[in-house]
Amino acid sequence: MAYHDAGDLAGFTVLTVTAAVPEPASTLLLVVALAAGHAARRPRRPMR
């Protein structure tokens, strides 16, 4: 709620805030990128 002194009777307006929800494909892309980054940083063991 926010108070406005613009001459309206009550002086209050209700504000609605909507949050963005990521798409499943975006979440999957993020998970794949994080896994690839982890695999690239991981030290490799020498082959015997």
C-alpha cells in the first residue's frame, strides 16, 4: 500500500507487485552451464 495525497477520498492505493518466474528451459540452461563450469574446473586425474 502507498499513501498519496492527490485529492482522492481515501488517500491510499493498492499496489500489486508481480515477480517474474523463470521458464523451465531457462532453469535447465542454467543447470547445464553450472555443471559444465564445474566439469571444466575439476582437476583431471592422469591416465595410468
